[in-house]
Amino acid sequence: MIGMLLHWGAEYLEKVLPAHLRDRMSEPRCDPTLDTSSNVPPVPYVNAFDGKVIAQIPMQGLNRVSRMKLRRFLTQGENLNIQFNKYLEKVDVHSESVSVTFRDGTTETGNIAIGCDGSHSKVREFLVGHDAAQLESVDLTMINYPLGGYTADEARLLQTMHPVFKIAAHPEQPGNAILAALDIADPNDPTTWKFQNYLGWWGPPYAKDLQDPEVRMKFYKLRVSTLCEPFRTGGMKLADDAVVPVYPGQQWAPTMAWDNYGGKVTLAGDAAHSMVPRK
């Protein structure tokens, strides 16, 4: 379960929501009790060495949601034909329709196919070709994971600086750290709160160098131990034998023209323009 900022896309999402969901958009928020219509303070960008504020980033209508809660919110009780574990094999465009075939042999046909299949999009590969669809590596590596199980005092500490999220940059370690509220399940019981911890850095070691989970954890804890609070407590809570994911920084930009077959096949989301820290 990971969170994401939605505030700059909320306007467009709300336009396609039925009225009964539009009025309940606070439900999938990481903290449903937070009134984002009021003046949420600017996001602090701090020196990770001493915690001093370098800059404050104003974000009007700041709205951070849990991906899991948002997915559940948008689909429950809506009688939608959502199928999981489907792996796209090919796309076929016809004069009046488009069909997609999956690895399990099933086929679906409709008027338009929208590739929202992530940064490794197969629909993108169909549109621009295999080589042009490949992601471009950037010199960035990321560790990003959710965590709960904090004590009440620890959880309250993690919510200092800002109620939604905060960013830190270390003067001697190029990159940044992000600590964000992920699920404030019960505002009166901090032991139920979950947080998202992110650490990204430029240069080595790269993801390929950290494939051993034990080596990865030792590197991560060594790096996090140098951060100011509350970032240090956020990361140091991990058990030494925990396994956290590591991602290479990759992106893809739509810098070329392609045939969308009269609008029958198109792309959206990370398939159309994946950016770091997206994978």
C-alpha cells in the first residue's frame, strides 16, 4: 500500500465521478479527517543533517491519497467488470473496432483501447515499436515502502513538521528522503497509523548492487541513521531482517509521433509519460 499526491489531478477525476462518489472524496485520503479546503501549511523542504527548513513549497488544495483506498473507493458497489491477472499479448485494430488478446487466450473488443498499463506498457510498445518504447535509465536509485507498528510516541513524532508529508535533502548525500502519512486509521490511536518512507540517491550503489536483501538493509539503515528526525525514526523502525524493495530510476517521454489509428488506441498515465520516482 503506497500513497500518491492527487491534488493537481483531483479536478479532472471529479469530473468523471458519479455524484454519490464526488461528495465522498475525503474517504480515500491518507488522513480522511484532514480538512484540505482550509489552509494546509506549505510542505517543508529541510536540511536532512540538522532539520533546518531550506524552503517551503506551497501546494494549494494538497490532497494525498492511499492507492489501495482509492482503488477500493472507486470500484466498490459500482458493478464494474474489472479483471485481474490479465497480461496483454497483442492489440489488433479493425475498421470500426479494436481488440486485445491476453496471455490466457481471452480477447476483448471495443471502440477504443486505452493503455494504462504502467511504465512498462505493452500498448505503448504496440504504438511506437519495441525499441522506442523502452524506458530510459537515469542515475537515480530508490527505496520506497509502507510501514506501521510504531509506538504512539514514534507515530506522533513522524507527524511533526507537516500533517501530509515532508522532504529532506542531505548536504553530503545527493538525493532526498520523503516521509508521508499513509493511513491515519484512527486519529485518536497513533499506534494504528502507517507511514510511507522514501529514500532516493544519485550515483552508486545502484539497484543491481543491492540485490542481496541483507546488504540492502545495511546500506539503507546506515544512510537513514544520518538523517534528522523524524526521517531517522521513520526508517530505523524496520527490522534488520525485513526485505524492502529497491528500484532503478527510469523514465519515458513521448518525444516521437505515432499512429493512434484514428483515436482507437491511446495511452494514459505512466504508460504515456512515466517519470521518476515512478518505476
